[in-house]
Amino acid sequence: MNKYLILIMFSLTSTHLLSQEAISDGPYVFIEEQRMLEKSVVDGTVVSVELAFSSLDTSYTIQPSNFNNVEKIAALSDIHGQYDLAIEILQNNQIIDEELNWNFEDGHLVIVGDIFDRGPKVTETLWFIYNLEKQAQKAGGRLHFLLGNHEYMVLHKDLRYLHEKYPKVSKLLNLSYDDLYGKNTVLGRWLRSKHTIIKINEHLFVHGGISQHFINAAGVDIEAINETMRKSIDRSKEEMKATEFYSTYYGSAGPIWYRGYFYDPIPEQSIDSILTQVKSKHIVVGHCSNDEVVSRYNNKVFGVDSSIKKGEYGEILFLLNDGYYRGTKSGEKIELE
Ligand code: CA
């Protein structure tokens, strides 16, 4: 990113050094009236750089949530700050090249939620996705980053699952961690433009899943649900909990928390009924961890949380015209049947 920056001022605003290990993190870019302020932690010291207002986008268009005639699709989820492993899986499966550039042509890559929390390289992962999204679109492809329960948790100040590094970063920057992704930050605005559910061809993608309970309460209008979820980011939990809104959209049967396809699973007949109502043939979800990418209900449900969060192994799902495949960490394609 640095090559786009116009360096106006360089200042060390803090000389705090962490006594144990010197941490590095960032950048966090704050949008002010006439400028942007980029703050990073470099070896335990806060470095602030003033950027020209035009250095990065300050508004993000809401992209469509429905795509047709897509030739190839890949999906993975629950990266949880495990940047290095995610990069390895994407490289070995030819989604990106050695220089981390988009290599999936006109394909669509779906990140099915949960980049935040648990692991130590959340910021690196977010900026990587931020940049890759632009490259994908230029190449005629797409990168879709859907928000999972951990994105919504952090944005709603539920900071229980942060890696131990981030409270230190937050303290150094003298801001609450969720304020690093506030409405006047570049990544905060970018996150606030993201969907919760998208449909590509006949595949529906959502972090947790779609339950009958949710359909009964909220309907099946994907665009409307996405808009409702986006608007809820800046509503307080207390206010949302004052009505049934919170339990519908954020409860255990809501789209970012539902686990009903995996734990004590619902009958296949119920899956068929849900699929009919959402006008899809397959649902791709993350959120429930397995050792690999899994298929359930005769390929009607694919689970792509392959436990990348452990930082050891992970996979990617391919939905291609000739079949459905698990892409292993080393890049082998194994058909799901
Ligand atoms: Ca999750």
C-alpha cells in the first residue's frame, strides 16, 4: 500500500515500548475531515503517518448479492487470524500466485465469515482480502467476504475472543479495539458494506446457515436481510434486545449462529424445504468446525470451516461445472460425492 501514500508528516506519537515482546500491527487508517491518519504499531511503538484524503476509498458501494452464470467458485471460512495458513491454502490451490496476486481469473472466491478473533494476524488478513478484492474484480472475477458471527461480535464490542496481542495494540493506540474498526476508519467502512448472505448460481452462502425458524421470522429476501444486518452493526445490543429483533437475527437460529445442519442435524426433508424457499440447490456454510471441507445431505450442504483456526491444516471448497471438490492444503483436489 505504501506506494500510494503521500507522506506529509511522520511522527512518533508514542515511545511506549512493551516490556516483554515488541509487537507490530496495523495499519489502522482513520478518516478525518481533510486527511487520513494511518496508525501502526512498529516494534511496540506507535507510528502515525498523515495521508492525503484520496489515498484510500472513503465510501464502499454495496455490491450485488446475487450472481448467475459463474463458471468456477471457491470458498473457505473461519480464518480467525491464521493469515499464513490461509495464504498457503490459497497459493497451493492457485487462487493467488506467489506474490499474493489474484490468479483465479473470472472465478468467484467466497470467504464465508470469521476472519476476526482467536489468531494473531487478523489485520494482515483483512488488508490482504481488501486488496485482493480489487484485483479479482479487475480480472473479471469476484471476492466476496461475508460477515460471520465474530465480525459482528467485534463490531458490537464483544471482545472476549481477541488474540492477546490486540488488547495491547488497543492500549498503545489508546482506543477500544472495536473503535479501530469504527465508522470513520477505512476498514470499518469497508466492513459495513459487506453482506451476510449471497447467492451464486444455485448456491447460497452464509456463515451459520438458514433455519426454518429464521425464514418464518425474517422471510427469504436476501437483499433485505443483508441490509437489515448491515444497519444493525451500529445499533446497540441493548436496543436490539428490546424487541424480538435480536433473537431473530442474532440468536442461535439466526444466519450467523445457526448450527442445525451439523449438531443434532435436522432431517433432509427440512433441508429440501429450506432450499426450495431460498430458491437454491446447495447451501455453503462455515461456523461448524470439521477437520476438512465436508458435504452433508447428498451434497445439498457444504461445510467449509476446515479448522484453519488451529493454524495447522485447512482446505478450500471448489464448486465447478464438472463437480464439487475439496482442495487440500497441498493443492490436491478430491471430489465430494
Ligand atoms: Ca463462527
